[in-house]
Amino acid sequence: MTKGQIVAGCLAPHPPHLVYAANPPQNEAYSEGGWETLRWGYNRLARKLKDIDYDAIVIFTPHWQTYIGTHFLGLPQFKSKSVDPVFPNLFRFNYDLKVDVELSELMHDAAAEAGIITKMMRNPDFRVDYGTITSCHLLNPEWDKPIVTISSNRNTHYYSPEVMVEQASALGRACAKAIQESGKRVVLVASHSLSHRHFVEEAPLPEDMSREHIYNHSQYVWDMKIIEMMREGKSREVIDIMPEFTEQTIAETEGGGLIWMLAAMGFPNFPAEIYGYQSVIGTGNVVACWDPNDETREYVL
Amino acid sequence: MTNEPEILFGIYCPPHPHPLLSPDANEGYAKLRAGFDECRRRIEESEADLILVYSTTWPSIIGHQIQALENAVWTHVDDDFHYLGSMPYEFKIDTEFAHAFKEANEKRGLESRTVEYEGFPIDTGSVVALSLLNPENRIPSCIVSSNMYANRSETIVLGKAVRDTLATQGKKAVIVVVASLSNRMFTEHIDPADDRIHSRKDDDWNQKILEFFADGRLEDLSQLSRDIHGQIRVQKVVAYKPAWFMAASMGQHNNYDGEVLAYEALNGSGGAVITLTPSSGSVGDKEFDEDDVEYYQGDRNVLDKGMLE
Ligand SMILES: [Fe+2]
């Protein structure tokens, strides 16, 4: 069997606003649009993924929060309605998705072997979190690939951002090993924003773009610093600075997704493709991709 | 502002699903369950028109959200404890209260909104509390979120808006606050037989808090909230808010009959079922340091002050 490999790693933010703005038939809410900079960037990345041959998407989400270890989806299909607990006015999405249980179990086992506390999630009534659904929908609106969701263990809160770097890196290495052994071609997705301070009020028309801006300039400057390092291929440095970034901007990197993904990819020193940056209700969001293939890697923006 | 509302009693109870889904897995879970059952009996025997739940496991961002779907039906599964089973629920919500509560919040300067959507994910803490305390939906209920950015002033004002609403509608209420005491859990899966409070320090603090509750010193606990947050709360949110909400909604004083029905570990966290009933006579007032607040004026933008012109 040929060795499996990670064919791309995507940083894919999941404000439900982006799905809401696109009006897919699965979502019950209706919008007049909004947040095009991010959505058009997502569209372009989704087109790129169409040209990549892959078997499954593995996504790490901060909206499946587990305190006792890292959990993996462990049933072949989930079908239900996801309603965002914070923005239910925007996101009530009917989903029907397939899970690559074999790959999920391999990653679970590899993580357990590496000493990480793990659990397979096999309750059929479980609702898949809206982070998974938003990022996967925007990267693959056809939903024609199986996914695996990995939960976010709450290391940052329980211990510190530094412990999160250690734990998520170990998990990334274990997942990479399992992917290699699986013989599968896999797209990794870290589902989260960068700076993460929200406005606590919403415009009467949430998609009114005259009201949208970053929460404050400090958040913006930090986000730009991180993106600049991504562009320069300094992924190890991004992780080194991450504890401070997370604390200063209450960034959603606290969930560990980007650390996990970059560790799984061996902390790439090639440039990340940048597809767009925009604020959503004050938070900072970038769509980015690490393409390990020198032939297909692009300078997008 | 309005007449005094009638709060029959308050309940402080834990959010984790063990007392609902696996009460017999250890003696402690069974004791917590018995505590819930006792509260259920007391609610049934009371003349309550409404059960209002403030849940620390329902975080919100856009102000405080209030459940307003008349018939909230779903099957809930906990993120961590999914292997203990599913929690099907059907709750009868007092929509009239929900909408009036939202307006009362706004009158006091708070951002607030009702949520009225089929399939809205009601949080584990609320599902556990309402399933055990009001299984037959004998009494209409309502649930309010805990804003993740809110601190003391918003939470105190939120509690006062509850009083405004109850007084205006002339409803007798039971206030239910869903929260752990110490909230640090073991980060590995444990045999329920081995469950205990995560650390001696957490247990010491929990015992102290329980003494205050047993003495009916709710306002003292409210005043101690910042210390409690620093000592025994994992820093997930900006503050420990349950005692603020409970005091502000039930009355900011120490004149309560307190009863600790159970105190046990839930995967390491401190779970307690406690009741507080308004009474006469005050025990051990301390000197209150925290300012009282009637209206929320918004964030104080300290960065805008003292800038060089
Ligand atoms: Fe998020």
C-alpha cells in the first residue's frame, strides 16, 4: 500500500455569517449577502481543492469542546439540523454528512498510543458542531467527501496556551502518522478565526457591511503580523508566538487547530497561500492554505 | 421601580448529566439525584408560576439570550459525556415572560434578545435541571444565557430585570442557577467509583461556600464572587457570575434559610444541590465593597480617558 499523505492544510474560519451570506438551500435563514472578501476567497480555495485528488477531510474544531481528552467522530453518518447557539438567527443548517470512521479510528489509536487521552464518539443523536459544518460547507459545498471531526480539548483554559502548543502538536504528529499508515490522501482543516473579540451587539441587518469592522486596531495589527509570518513560510515562528497572540487578542487559536495542523504538516517552511482577510462581527479571519506540492502552490493574494 | 416580586425559593445545582443519566454509577451521583428529586417535590408543592433557569453552560455573545420557543423539543447529547446517553427533552416555555424579560433588560440598558427556533441547542445544564426539576412540565419555565463577556454590573442588572418582570406579571417564581462550585474536572476518564473533588484546595473552598449558603448569606457570596473566581474556577469566562445573578434576582441580602441537600464530585468538579428560601433575620452581614448598580451604562472605555490631547 502506498503511504498516505496530507495533500493540503487549510485555515478555514467558521463564522456562521459566511454560510448565512451565501444562502445555500440547507440553511433556513435568508440574507442579502455580506462578507464577500472572505466568501470569494473561500470560493477560490474550494475550486483549488476540486483539482486536488483526496479521500477525506479531517477537521479540528473549537466548537466541540471537550475537557476530558480529545474525541473523534465514530459513526459513518450524521444527519440533523445544526442551530448556532450564539447566532441562531443566522444559522439553522440541515446537514447530512459522511464520516471516514476507519481513518477516525486510526487517528484515535495513534493518539492514544502517543499517550493522549482519547474517546470515540458513537452516540447517533450527537449533533455535529457548527464550526465543522461551516468550514466544510465553504471548502466543499458539494459535501462529496467524508470527513472526520476532532474535538478541541480545553488545554488553554485548564493549563496555559503553552501547554496547548505541546498537546496539540503531539496530536498533530499522531494524526500525521495515522494518515501515513492509512494510505489515504487527506485535506486537513483548522477551523477558526484569528483575533476573536466580538461585538456584543448586532446590527439590525447583520449583513449590513457599513457596520462591519475589526474590534480594535490592536487586534488588526496582531492578525497582520501572524499573516505576514504565514506568507513568509515561518510556521514554526507562528507557533512560537502563538501563546502571546492568543492571550493578547483572545484569539480562537486557543482551541489548538492551527497548531495541530501545522504540527501534522511538519511545520512547513514554504509560504502559505492567502485567500482573504476580513472581520466578522469584530473578529479577525483569514482563509489560508498550505499546499505541500511545489508544482501547484500559488501566490494567490 | 415596580412592586416587589415574589420569589418562592432559589436552587443552585450542577450542570453535568450524571445525576440524570447515571445516578446509580456511584453513591455521590445518587445523592445529587436525591437532592434534585427533593427540589422537584418542593416545586410541585409550591405555588410557583414559573421556573427561571440561569445556566452557566449556555454562553452568549450578543447580550443575554432568552429561550422563548413555546414548545422546545430535541434530543440533546453532551460534548464530553455523550457515552452516558442521549437526553430527549420537551420543555414548555413561558413565552410571555421571555418577551417581557427581554424588554425589562433593554429598559435597564442591557442588550438582550429572545431565541425562538426549532432545534435550538439548549445546553446540558438547562436540560439536566429542567428534566429533573420539572419532568412533567407542570410549571412553565424559561432559560436565560450567561454572556461570556459580561461582568458584575451586567449580571446584577440582569437579575434586577428578572425582578421587574416578575413584579409586573405578578408571577411567583423559583430561580434555578445551574453552575458547579469548583469547576475543575479530571482531564482523563475515571471510574465513577473513584470520583472525588479534584483537589483538597477546591474542596476547602467549596466547603466554605456551602457554609455561606447554609447560613443563607447570599449577598455575602455575591460579594465574594471575584475571590471565588480566582481561587476555584478554571478561567473560561471573565468572572464567576452565578451568585451575582442569584442575589440580584432573589434579593441582595443575607436573609435566607439555606439548605445544602447534597455536595458531591462530578468527574472532579464540585456539584451541589442547594436551596435558599427568603426569610426574616440576617446572619453575619459583612461590609459590602462592591457598588450596587441599577442600569447598565456600557463598557467604560478606559483607553479613551487620559489620552494626551
Ligand atoms: Fe468560533
